Amino acid sequence: MKLILFLLLLALPLSYAALLYNALVGLKHQVGKCWANIDVLLKQRHDELPKLVEVCRQYAQFEQTTLIKVMEARAAISEAARAGNIGRLGELEGGLAGLLGQLFAVAEAYPELKADQQFSHLAQRISQLEDNIADRRELYNEAVNLNNVRIEQFPDVFVARLFGFRPATPLRFAAAETRDVDLTALFQR
């Protein structure tokens, strides 16, 4: 009887620790899944941007510096995503959003470009991808928050430290990069 009681008392904390461990593993993988969803959208946008830039280049007078900046931002974001540098990616994403706003605003001055079916389709596709990235970013940050809270809560903190669970990094955009694009200033060029 004492042996059964001892085994039962030993099994309860071990079972509870296993439940905590499994919950933490689930949260860690949820963060990874959410990041993978963002990565897919970033790759899709990465593939669409050169097409948009090429359509704009066909209009000889189109502002080349904006096109160059968009392509440079695209390359930097691709590198940050490949390296898994969430902090840098957040900074760069805000910059690219501003550049895309500039690109679309500058395109307003070119009626032939605005009327171009391919430009219209690509602009709509990229805008849709931007919205989807924002939605997925929210889901990712929520998963990161849940993960980070759980690994700091009692008694989960003991299991998290024992098995080396680390906090995840939220995807944040710099405040300066999330301001609205000043369309008035863009049209005065």
C-alpha cells in the first residue's frame, strides 16, 4: 500500500510537469507556425515587387530613385527574413511600406501608368499582401506574447528553464516608419 501511495505521489508531479512541458512545446511551435505564415506572404510580395518596378520602368520619365529604393528595401527585407532577424525585419518592413506609399503616390502623376492593367493588378495584389502581412503579424505577436507569458509564469517557469525554452521576439515596426505617408509632399515633387 505504501509503495502504491509513493508511486502515486511521484506520478502526479511528473504528470503535471509533462503537461506543462507539452503546453510550452505547443506554444513554441505556434510561434514558428505563425512566423512561417508571415514568411510565405513576404516571399509572395518579394516576387511581386520586381514585376511592379518593371512596369513602372517602362514609363521612361518615372522617378527612378523611388524604384531603386524599393528594390534595395526588398533585398534587405529578404536578407533579414532569411537570417530570421525579427527586429531588423520589423524596421525594414516599415520602411518598405513607406516606399510603396511613395511609389503609388508618384504613380498618380502618370495617368497612362495608372490606367495600365498590369500596374493596376500588381498594385492591388501588393496592397492585398500588405494587409495579409499585417493580419499575420498580429497573429504572430499574439503567439509570441502567449509563449513569453507562459515561460515566465509560475510553475511553468521551472519547466521552461529546465528545458531551455527561450522568449520569442515580437515583430514591431519603428514608430517613425508607421506614420501615414504625406501625400501632399509627394505630389509637390
